[in-house]
Amino acid sequence: MADSYGYRSGPRVPVLLPVAAASSAITAGDIIVTSGTAGYVAQGAADGDVIRGVAMADVASPSANGGLSVLVDCSPLSVYEYPPDAGSVTAALAGKTCDIGGARSVKISTSADDNIYIVAANVTDNLMLVQFKINATFTGVA
């Protein structure tokens, strides 16, 4: 049985990004984050990570940084569906912000980064429709 996570609506912006060697294997629908400062991406794991988008395809973990690339939806307007990493969804969560909870979940208990916006809460199925604040780190180019 396929899971219910993943893309639901909105304009997608697919971009091919190089994967970090330290990343776990990526599955379509996984939240993709920046891995360190070298510009590679990895499967999302926890709050504090800079969200780059959502994987649109599966890819294995490469043996070297950039050894493989993954197609990522980088649109902040796309809407995705995910469960909470822990706890239950309440109607009051709609319109709130939260953090990444893992590759396929959002953290609703506390929020430090506020890089996920909860569009709607599905209390019956314990799922949320969310949009991502696609973050960029601007450090200048030498």
C-alpha cells in the first residue's frame, strides 16, 4: 500500500541538485535539506535544517559528494501532505508554522525555524497540508 504523503497541488519547480555522500537513500516525497556548506543536499532528518524542497524521484546514497543528483521541487507554492512526527493534529494548527520532523514528517510540538506553513489540518487522518519556506543562505561569492 502506498503512503499518503507527498505532493497534492500547486505549481512545481523541478531542479536537479547534487546529493551529499552522507545522505540516506532518498525516496520521492522526502523533504530535502542542505547538507553542510558544500552545496550538496540530503534527505531531511530534523529541525534546524535548511529546506531546499521535496524529492520528485528516488535516488540511492552516492559514494561521493555529487556522485548522484535528485530532482527536487523547489517551489514554495506547492502543497504537500505529511503527518506530525509525534502527537496528534488539531484544527488549531491550520495557519501556524512549524519545523521539519524528519524526511516525511513535520514537528508540531515546538518551532524554532518556522519554515513549514500548515495550510490545513486533517484531524481524522492525523495529516496536514503544508507549504515550505524554501530557505537560501546568502554568504556571497568570492
